[in-house]
Amino acid sequence: QTPYGYPLQSSFDQPTFERQLRAGLDRFAHVDVRFGHTLEGLERTPTHVVAHGRRADGSTFSVVSDYLIGCDGGRSTVRSK
């Protein structure tokens, strides 16, 4: 029996991973980590990505970037776009 029901090479502790990821990202002033936001749409161009979303207070925002990384789970909005 394994702790998570899968072989250990396929598992990791999510809270530990998130702590380490946030600590690592703190080194980069140009990285913006946003929690409590909802992605509502994406636009892709040959040179960049525009993410449209909504904050917890209901206001909307858009972010232009070279890359977008989806870390939103198995039913990822990013991967489905």
C-alpha cells in the first residue's frame, strides 16, 4: 500500500510543492502570482498570450504575457482553451 494509492514516482505532497514554488518565485520581481482569481478567457497571438479574468471582488483584469502556465488541476481551464 502506498500513501496516495499510486506508486511513489507518480506522487508529491501538494502543500509542500506550493510552498516551495512560491518561495522560488519570490526571487523574480517580474513574476506575478495571483490567488483567488478566475480565468475567464484566453487570446493567443504569434507573440503573446492575453489572459482575461475576474478577481474575488468581481472586478475584471487582463494580463499580457509571453507564456501562461496552468496549475489549476485536472480540469484545467488553461489546458481546455
